Amino acid sequence: MDEHHLWATILADLELQVSEVVFRTLISQTSLESLDDGKAVISCNNPMLINIIEKRYHDLIKTTLRNYTKKDVSLVFNARKNKHLNHIDGPLFTMKLPDNFSPPSTGLKLNRDYNFENFAVSSSNQMAYAAATAVVNNLGHAYNPLVLYGGVGVGKTHLMQAVGHAVGQKNIKTKILYCTGEEFTNEIIEAISTKTTVTFKKKYRLVDLLLIDDVQFIAGKYSIQEEFFHTFNAVYQAKKQIIITSDKPPEEINKLEDRLRSRFECGLTIDIGNPDFELRTAIVLIKAKQKGYELSMESAKTIAANIENTRKLEGTLTRVISESQTKNLPVNNDLIKNILGKTLKKIPPSKKVLPEEILKAVAGFYNLKISQLKGDKRDKVYSFPRQILYYLLRTEAGVNLKDIGEFLGGRDHTTILHGIRKISNLLSTDNNLRGDVMGIKNELFV
């Protein structure tokens, strides 16, 4: 395989391992300039991009490259013009905010820590993250309104404000307003009492990005909902962006007027679930870094295994770091146990599933012979389970595209990539397929 085809294969594999936004904005802009003497030179025509790629995705790229070359090569990231690279569209979400940056906002100042760089992505919030970044790319048109709902501490406010930061950084003249439902209510009441409703309306209606947190607070308040309805219409009809968060989906918010509920539902509504163990671990590591403390992965996992409430995670972490620094103690299980005051739960084991086990499970689930799954017949009764097999081999066993092809008798990696993409897309809309995949996973992980 020559260098051009090798890199095309690696890019196809990397596309399955990162979010669409990360791949399109960063990874897809790279090319393999050379590969010899145990060194791979990776190029990009933007110095800022190549620095971020090197910082964040060095290990991922190196591992993927090793999977295909079967060699442990060192990586060199080089910023230079390359005729094969495409122009970069859209903003750079992971760009570091300057010290003096403050998003132009006519409301409350956004929390500096609530940006995309500090947002940990997992299966529970991946769709919300993708939608939020899409909004930054196409303000007022991608998903409008964008409604994010979920329980306490799942990251609704963080993601909403991350959009504010990214939009403000993209264009400093953008008019951004963030407030909570309670603050919106209080400002209306004050405007009425001080006869400044005209000023209030200009403030809320002449914006490019309106961020309303905890909108459920206005439910049951007739005059407040009346004003919010007109505010919503004015911003929406001007094709400006609206993002709303709540603790429930619009249809379950008690005493919310039907006309408001229908407005909320005309865009995209996404549930952000409670973070799983992996996401909680990532949150602990990010929070520790924000506090200037390098926490070990083992300690982060121990805290995440014992604390499920995300708000309590940060409080526990603060106590751990404080106790460690004050008493000059190492951060270990004894210290964490002392602070938590209970018997520690064990870190959940990550079961390694083998390709042969997945092959057997898929064949058994669909009442097929292994030879039929590995065969070339294109009837849907064989081809669709075969595509599910591709998907599970990649996502559950971490097998790269080339090795999947070899495992199944020499299939081309483009065929496998097509199958994986097809299943990935269908999983978001096809309940029957989700049930099948879950059933196979249950067989694998019992």
C-alpha cells in the first residue's frame, strides 16, 4: 500500500473514532508527507491546527498508524502548504480563549470554564455536543431552536455557554445574551414596575444568540410566558439563534402554554443523559487540570466509581486535592476512602471482547452460519447482519478496518467503512436495529 492510499485508509479509520466536527475541522485537513526510517511526517497547511492536532490526537494517530504498518513509528507534525489539502470551513471550537476574551453579551457574563475545550464527550451527550457545534457553524439555521434537557449536573449549561464562547470568538460583533428563566422573569417584573419595557424588549429581541437556561421556571406564569412568546417570535423570525435548556422535554413541562411548547418543538430537542463511568472519569481529570493538579488516571477512576452525582464530583475532587496539599499526603485510595468515609466501590472492569466472540454472537442472533456471515452473498438476510458485524467489531473490539477485512476473508476496507457508517446512521432512528444491537451486546457482556 503506497503512502497516499495508506493515509486515506487511516483517515477513514480515524473518522470512526472522533466526532464529525473534530474530523472535518481538524483530522481531515492532514496528509502524510513521508514515512521512512521509523518516522512519519504529517502535514497541515494551518500552524494553529497542526499544533492542536499534535497536542490532542498524537496518541490516537500513532496507534492507528501502528495498526496498519505494524511498526512503532515516531510522529512529526509539520505546518506547510500542501496542494492536496482542502480549505477549512467553519470555526475552530477547541481554540484556547485569550486571557482578555469576553463574549459580547448584553446579559450575564459567561463562565470562562464552560467552553468546548473543557467539555467531556461520551455516549450520553454526544448528540447534544454535535448539535451544539453545528449551531456554531450555521447560526440561526442548523437547529433553531435547540432545546437541551436533562437532570442536574449533566452539562446543559456548560454546552449552552460553550456555544456562546465559540460564537463570540468567531465574530466579536455578535450580540449574545445569556440568562436563566428566573432572571428573565425578574427583569420583566422590574421593567413593568419602572416603566422600562421598551428597553427590556430591545435588550432581548435585538440579539444574534439568545441563551435561556432553566426555561421551566417561567411555566405557570401567564404574563411572563406572554412576553417570552413574543420575544421568541421576534428572535426566531429574524433568523437569529435560540438555545434553551430545561429539566424536562417541552411536552412534560407542567403549565407550559401550548403555543410555547409548539415553538420549542419546531427545532431540535435532545436529551442529555446521566454520565456513565467513563464520562465521569473524564470530568474528574478535566476539573483537576483546571485546578492546576495532575491527577492520576487510577485516582480519577476511583472517584468516578464512587460518586455518580456530577456536581458532587467536583466537590469531592476539591477536598481530595486540598487534603493532599495541606497534609502533604499522596492522592491514593486511602486518602479518597478517608474523605468519602465509606468502603470504596471497585473500578468497573472493562471486559475485552474478542472478534471471534462477536462473530459467533451475531451469527447466533440472526440464526446464520459463520460461513454465511463470512461469505459473499449480497442478499439482505446476509448483508445486513454482516454490516452489524463490521460495526460491532470496530466499536466493541476496536479492530481497525484493514484487520476486519482480513478477519472476514479479505474484504476491502471501503466496503467495511460503508457498512459501519450505514449502521451508525441507522442506530439514531431505527428502534428495531437498536434492539438487535443491544441484544447482541447483552450476549457478549453477560
